[in-house]
Amino acid sequence: MTLSDGRRLPVDKIFSMPVGCRDTLMRRLFPIPILFLALYVAGCNLFQKAEIVRIQNQRSSANKYAAGDWMERRDAVREIVNYLGKEKNDLIIGTLMVAAHDLHTAGRIEAVKGLTKISPERSIPVIKKMASEDREGNVRWYALKSLQTFNDPSTAGIYVKGLESEDWLIREESIRGILALDEKTIRAGLIPSIIKALNDPSSSVVITALKSITIKDARLYQVIADKFNSYADHQFSLLEASLHALEGYRLDAKTREKVINLLVHNSNVIRVLALRVLKQEKKSKVPEK
């Protein structure tokens, strides 16, 4: 590099200078606008190279899916979503759509996971179909779980259908999905489905429903209170879940008496929850009937 007085300065000596001296020299040698322009051009080139690599990786994963056995197809679907960008994602979306019909369960499960990462208008119809129609319970379970990430009212019917399943895991995920929806959607016609889950033969489904309820409704209160009053002191998990569900309600006399009695329960968790229910009742405007 040649200085203004004609002397030559090796580039490596510039970078060995103290930071302050180096910056001063660089400002004298290169006007600020030129430096910014150089940085901008360099950044654009790096971005273009990164985009080329991203597209190449998409193609590689798509080819791997097309030519592989079930394990390679599963891995290809898992990999390809790592190459999502702001645009030029059609190859990824197309691969996921094909994988949603993969012959192997693992491939379809990975497709469900990947579909949650693309635009809802393209993914929700596919995931809904998988949640209600796939032949494997594992795939339906993952699809039901994935639908919850969108919190879309149009999924309500899928959850209601899931409550009819013979598989308690499907019913559990279905009530979790219903109770994750907004209050307006729930009040529009899902209260009977919540009551159905509260009376489910599986205690796991009942506990999930009790712990997930946030909406306050007189119809729900009656069922929750009846369940709570039927539980014995040793049914710890059911008592705990029902106390969570009772928070925020104005209690009837029978339920209040039982809550008061639980203030001396041998479980510290139950005692604390019982006290919380009684404190919340004082602030509640929700009638029990």
C-alpha cells in the first residue's frame, strides 16, 4: 500500500498497528462512503452465496427423500425444514406435502412437525386431515398437538371428533386443544365437549381437562364441583386438579366446606391450593349457578 509521501506500507503492518492508529490511517486512506459501499457489496455477495448454498441444500434433501428408504426419508424431511427462508421455499413445502402421505409412520410424523413451520394457510388443511384421518394413532396425536400451535378456531371440529376416539391419548390431546382456543370460540359451542372430557373414563383425560380450564361458566362449575366432592382425600392428583379448576368461582356451601377441610390435609400442595381457592372466592363475581 502506497502512502501520500510515496512510501510503501505492507498490508500486514497495518493490521499489526494499535487499533486507534489503524482506524485513523484507514479513514485517511479510504473515504467513509467508499468504506460503506465496500461493506455493502461484500455483504450482498455473502448473502447471495448463502442463498445459493441454502437452495442447494434444499435440493439435496429433496433428492435424498425421493431416493431413500424410510429412515433416509425421515431424516430428509427433518433436515429440509432447516433450509427455510423468507422466499424460495416451494421445494420444502412440496416435500412436506408428499411426506404427509409417506408409507412409514416416522416420515408422516416428521412431516407434521415440519408443516408447523410454514404458513398456516398451507399447512393447517393438511394437518387437520392427518389429525382426523391418518390410520396411525401416533400420527394423529402429533397432528393434534401441532394444530395447537396455530390456535385456529377452524380446528375445533377436529378436537371434538378426537374426543370420540377409543385411544385416551387422543382424547387427552383433543381436550387440551379445545381448551387452548380463545374464549369466544369455546363459548360458541364447546362447553358440552369440555363437560364430556370432565366425565371421561380415563383419569388422565379428566386431570388434563381440570388443569387446562381457564374459562368460567356455571355449567362447568357444577360438573367440577360434583367431581371435586366425589374425590377421597387420598386421590391426590384429582383433588389437586379440581382445586385448580375451582379457582375464581363463588362456591356453594357443600364445596366450600370440603375446601375448608382440606386446609389441614397432609399434603402441603393441597393445603396451599385450598387456601388459594378460598382467597380467590372473595374476589369472584362468577356465580355457582
